[in-house]
Amino acid sequence: MKCDHCGAEAVTFIRYNGMHLCAEDFSRFVEKRVKREIRKQIKVYPGEQIAVAVSGGKDSMVLLKLISDVFGERNRVGVHAITIDEGIEGYRPPSVDIVRRFCEKNDIQFHLRSFKELGVTMDSIAPLSRDSSPCTYCGVFRRRLMNDEARLIGAKYLATGHNLDDMAQSIMMNFVRGDVERLARLGPHERVQPGLIPRFLPLRLIPEKETLLYAIVNGIEFWDGECPYWTEALRNQYRSIVDELEDRSPGSRHSIVSSYDTLRPMLYKEYTTSNLHLCKCGEPTVGKRCKSCDLLADAQKKLSNL
């Protein structure tokens, strides 16, 4: 097949808009949408800092590359990569090396934090999680360390690599669970709350398969290893639902996110900012203790009973 723009050999067919694109036009197609999202979501000025959550997978490596292209020295904005080592033997170390190499090559400041700082590892927690998914612990601890490191950096914003599939799945999960307040808290964050570095999501309208193809055609190294604990995640059920919807009706993921965006102003109005205060660990919380400290105490109790 030929590219609809230039006649060169096409590398992909975009089902939801009917376009055949070559590698060059496909890359421009992705970059244009990402840059538009960045402009919509944040305002950054010379001398300010941006943090990027980078696992080493395809989404976060594409995100880091595009953020460094848009900002960096040219615009005198500091770009920092934050990687979290969850303590998963054979899975995390190779990806850390990939992120470190990319940062060294592109003059990006690299920051590594570890679950060991909290006194745990996922390899020690996962066998003890019982009725809870290991992902519950992992997600909360990762967010704590990322937010803490972004604060230490002095970052104005924290970018995450959530793609279109991730967004559609999260929206559906919260609708099904009836957790409307959590829907109101989904990024990109428009409100700045004390102690929380607001997140922005430049890839939120880019399908997962497109981030993979972008990484391949642009020669971006990434880690494609599979987390040994991913099969227990509740999200997998919603991933299957969204994939089936998209397969039957191309554009369904975009429609889910677009519908949510229409509702967001009403959700923001209904669910105002909570009165946050600092937990003893330094993280903001509504209650006496943050979720991270609750889960950490639970994990340490289970480990001590071994």
C-alpha cells in the first residue's frame, strides 16, 4: 500500500480515520497530536523544570524522546527522567539500563528511586498480597516515590506515558465501579494541590499500537519484558473490553475519552479540591495517614509474620 500523503510505501493503516501512512508521515502524525496536547495541558517557562516518569517501556521512552525534543536546552527548560525500581528481579534492571543510556546520550538528568527505600520489594510483597492484587501495592508506592522525587527536583509538572488505551480503560473502570470522584481526579491535572506535582499526559490520544510503531520506525530502544505480576491486575478485564469495542467499532477509544472530556468540567465543579494535609511521610493526604503508609504498614506486618 502507498502513503496517502506522499505516495511512498506505507507502514501502517489507521483504521479509525482510514489513512495509509509512510514512516515519515506517520511520525509527523503522532508528533503533531502530542505537541498539541502539551500546549493544551501545560504552560512552562524558561528556567522551569519538568519531570518525566520513565519505566523504559515503549510508551515512556517515546514520551521522553518527544518531551526532550519539545523542551530541553533549546527552550531552557530542564527535563528530568524519573525511574522507579520496584524490586522485580530480571524485569526492572534491563529497563533501568535502557533509560540511563538514553538520558546520557541526550543530556537528560536521570533520577532512580527504589522500593527498597521503603523497606520492601515487589518480589517480597507479591506472594503475600492474597486477596489484593500486587498491582495495588506497586501503583501506590510508585506514585509516592515519583511525586517525592518530582518535588525534590522542583518540577512544575510530572509527565506520564498513559496512552489512549490506558485512558479509555481507566474511564471505564471508574464508571463501572461507580467511583465518580476518582474520575474527577484523572489527569491531566488542572488544579495544583499542596504537596502534589500536577501530572500531564501528552500521549493520552495516541493508541498503544501507534506508540509501539513510532518507537520502531524512529529507532527508539525500549524494554518489552513482561512484568511477572501483570496477570493479576483488574485492569486486564477492561483492556479486553476496550479492545473488543475498538475492533468492532474503530474510534471507540477516542469516543470514550471524548465523552469523559465533555463531562470533566461538571465533575470538577461537583468534586472540589479536598482539604489536604501532610502525612508523617511527607505525602499529602485527606485522612490521618496516606494510602502509601497504610499499605506499607500492611506489607511490613505480613513480612514480619513469615
